[in-house]
Amino acid sequence: MSPAPGPGAPSASASASAPLRVVSRRECPVSRARLLQLELPHGELQTPVFMPVGTQGTLKGIAVRQLEALGCSILLGNTYHLGARPVRGGPAR
């Protein structure tokens, strides 16, 4: 992969005050695959990354200790079901 565009400085696609900042570190000239750094309010994340997805708000079939052993630094918690199938006694709007 080749260095990021510009005179050796990484490029940013969002302002410094944004809750999410994406910094392009390198890009392959053939496939255009990119190595990115995501700067989130709670920490930084390098891509590509292993990101498990928790459907209906939970991860199934894997324990927390296994995620830690894999070096999991982020996970996606799909909570669409909370709005799509409200239950009696659920969170107030």
C-alpha cells in the first residue's frame, strides 16, 4: 500500500470537533483498500478490525473472555428490535 495522500500527513474526513473522525493512514493504489484510524469519543480504533455483531442486543455463542482473548476492541449491538417490537413495561419514550 502507498502512503496517504499529501506531503506525508494523514488526511482527515471530518472536523476535529466531530464525534467521529476518520483518518486515512494508507491506501492501496491497485484495490483502493484503505487502512484507517477511527477516532471515537471513547477511544481510537484501527481498521481493518474484527467486529462481532450482537443481534437483538446480545452476542450469542461466544463468551466475554473469548472476545477479550481475540482482542475485540469494538462490537456492534443491533437494538433495532427495541423499537420494532415494543413490550409492555419497556423503556418509556
